[in-house]
Amino acid sequence: NWTSASSLRGNVLDVKGIDPTTSNTPYQFNVTNTVREWVEGSRLNYGFYLDFDLSSVTATSFLFASSEYTTNTSYRPKLVVEYELSPCATTPGCTSGDLIATEDTTLNEASPSATGGGFTSIQVGEGSAGLDYRGLVAYDISSIPANAVIRSAKLQLVFLYESPTRAAAAPPLWLQVREATG
């Protein structure tokens, strides 16, 4: 819920400018080091916290497909992981897996006790009353073998649309993917 949102916000892992004219576009964020530490067991997996830098823009939010999105299920949040097994198998090479989010939600400052979930989108930004939205996305990584050597891990989110829509020449909003903390 929103009351604990600030305590969930960890270090920034990657930042991308989201262009408001690119509806239905996937954006990938590098989360390799964090996923590597999760698999190694040196860091607990609480998922990812989605945050915006709204210093130059107010009263707008972006919506991303959630794990409940049904219009096109390929839009759901993915964790794309490439790894090798160690010791190497008889045919060395990378194995990859797309993990679908096991949980995701929007945290809404206007409804601080709500836990969210069950919606087709994850909303991140600032509402018209100046109240913020943040997102959480979590993955079960237990299907990745403990002896896997993580080569890359990317969080993929599909941008659906902006609400309310700004002028066509509006600057991008900067989405920060952070490690969620307990």
C-alpha cells in the first residue's frame, strides 16, 4: 500500500525516457546485477519498484500492461533472462527464459491503504490532484537453476498510453526501475 511505498523504494537500476507517442511499445531495462544476486542468494527478491522523475512534468501518468492484460498477452511484464549452466553442459551456450510477472500492482497515493492488483495496467506518474502513482512488479525466479551464470536480465514493460494525453511534442517522462526492498 502507499503508506509503505517509500520504504519499498531501493536503488535505481536503470532509467529510460518513455516517449508519449509510442503506445504499445516495449521498453527494456537492464536488471542483470540484481537478478544475478537473487539467483546467487546474496540478495532477497522483492521485485521491482517503478518510479518516475516528474521534476519537469506534472499531472500526467503512464500506463503499462500488467499481468492481467488480456488484449495482447505478449504485452504482459516479462523478465527476460539469459544464462549458462555451470559447469557447462556438453553443448555450451546460453539458455534463456521469459518469466511472466507473478504479481504486479499500482500504489495510489489517493488511496493509501489500497493494495491494488487485479487491474489490466500498472499506472506510474502523477494524477490531476498532484497525487502520485507508483508500480510494483515481482517474479518467481525459482525456475532458474542455482548453478546458473546470469549473462543478462532485462525487465520488459509495454507502454500502453499516457493519461491525460499531452501535446504531441511533449518531452518524454523518465521511468526509473528500482529494486524493491522489504
